[in-house]
Amino acid sequence: LATWQKFVDESKIYFFSVFEKLDMEVRDADIVGESGYNDMLAETCRLLEESGVAVRSEGALCVFFDDIKGPDGKPVPLIVQKSDGGYGYAATDLSAIRDRVFHLKADTLLYVVDARQSLHFRMVFETARRAGWLNDDVKAVQLAFGTVLGKDGKPFKTREGETVKLVDLLDEAIDRATAVVREKDTQGLLGEEEIAERGTQVGIGAVKYADLSTSAARDYKFDLDQMVSLNGDTSVYLQYAYARIHSILRKAGEVRPAAHPELELHPAERALGLHVDAFAETVGEAAAEYAPHKLTAYLYQLASLYTSFYDKCPVLKADTPAQVENRLFLCDVTAKTLHQGMALLGIRTPERL
């Protein structure tokens, strides 16, 4: 056990370095490994057996389901405890549900687990429902995800055929994004420290956005070149739109954004304003369906509509002072919406790029 604990501690050092790189606030207390539920396993089995939810079958403690059968037509049980007294994943997963519901007082449990585990979790959740641990007020949902593929469309591996480490991918994304930031800084406005900081924010944002912009259940191709591209549906495109708006707001100087509802709008202004107005509804929908890709799609369209507005509607050189203020107001509310939307995805929005 002491040796095992060393492995755990060593693993955590790596995990926390990755969390930090991903700009995620995960503390030690937030992490409970499978072994954290060891003391609950025997009691979980006793509760299931005493309530009749689980029954002994050939020495093993099992839960049966009418609608889950194997190829031979026989019922496939969820084995909570093996005939030799050992515990499987089911015992741990059911104990975790008990802990999360009764100790943490959770009312929504989200399981982000490979789609291939769907049958297992269907049986675990149904068992917990029969035991009364899950009900109409406390629900568990599996957010099944697909496979990350390489550019060749095959499961993502290194040239040597080994699985790619996330930390190596993140480092490479940061390197490539830093090169993009340096290249775009044609006027030399950013110092080396700022370029490194922006490169990290752009690189990490690019990987997060690529992952979140695909429906989780679908496979997707991992292509760093595309992820850090300034063109197309990437976080970099959104970050540059945000930075461009802040550049305009800085140049406006003393002129403040102000809404003038009496003004007639250019079609590009109107389209942008209507899209901004749909933000709350989109966030609600994405949250209810556990579908961050709906939010990324909204933000990409927002940046695209802003680009169209920027091309067709002069802001600081608009025809009248009221029109300048009104267009600055549109710029400002677009920037705030981009910032809030990206923050919900865990992505930074630098004001200068």
C-alpha cells in the first residue's frame, strides 16, 4: 500500500501540472480516486442485497434486467460482488453515487466517460434508481464521448504507435500559437513576456475550443495546424475579433459607447444586434443539453457577424456623433458577449493580440 501511495502521489504531480497548463482550478480535495470508496463497498452490497435489488447467483451478488440480454438470449447481470468476494467497478460506482448523493448532496451527477461504457452505466444508474439513491430530484447522466483521431482518420497515436501525452500536445499548441502571435505583432507592440503569455492563452484556448466545438459523442480529427489558424471556426479567430474590438474602443478615447435606439440600422448592425440578443437563450440551451458545441457555434457566428459589421460599417468615422456612439455600443456589447461566452468554455480573451 505504501508503494502504491507513492505511485498515486507521483501521478498527481503530473495531473496537477496538466490542470495548471489547462488553466483549470482543481484542488487535491476535488479528486477522489476509485480507492476512496473502499470503506463503503461492503455496506453498498449489504444495502442492495437486503433491499432485494441485488440477488446471489452462483455465489456472486448480481442485479438483473429484463431488457439487457447477451447474444445467447440469457440476461446479462451487473455483478456487484464476485463469487470470490472481490469487488468490481459496479460496487465502486454505486458507492460513489451513494457518497455523492448523501454526503456531497449532489442533485446532478455527470459522467464524462467513453461511449463504450454506456451499457455499464445504464445498468449502474438503473440499480441506483431501484435502490432509491437516484430519483426524479437526483439524476445521473453519462456524457459519452467519441474517439480523438489523427489527421489520417485513425485513433490518435505517435509515429512510434504510442498514445500521445496530453502535456506534449499542449506544449506544441503553445509553441505554434506563440509563433502566430509573434508573426501578427508586426508593429512590435508586445514584449517577449507578453508574446509568451498570449501564446499560452491562444494555444490552450485552441485545444479547448477544438475539443468543445465538436459534439462530444462524435469522433474528431486532432489537427494542431487548423486549431491555431486565424481562419475558420477556431478560438484564435474569436480571440482576434475580441482584441480588434478593444483596439477600436481604445482609439475612441473620450467618446463613450451609448445606445441610440432611434437610429436606422445598417443590415449588418441589425444582424449583429439580434445575434447578441440570443446569447442568454443559447447558454440556457447548451447547459440544459450538456452541449458546449452549441455555445461555440454561437460564438463563431458572433465573431463572423462582427467581422461583416466591421467591414461594412465604419465605427469611429461614422456619419454622425450619435452613430459613432451607437456603433461603439454594438462593439462593446459584442466584446462583453465574446468574453463571457469564452469564459464559460474556460478560454481566455486577451485584449491585445
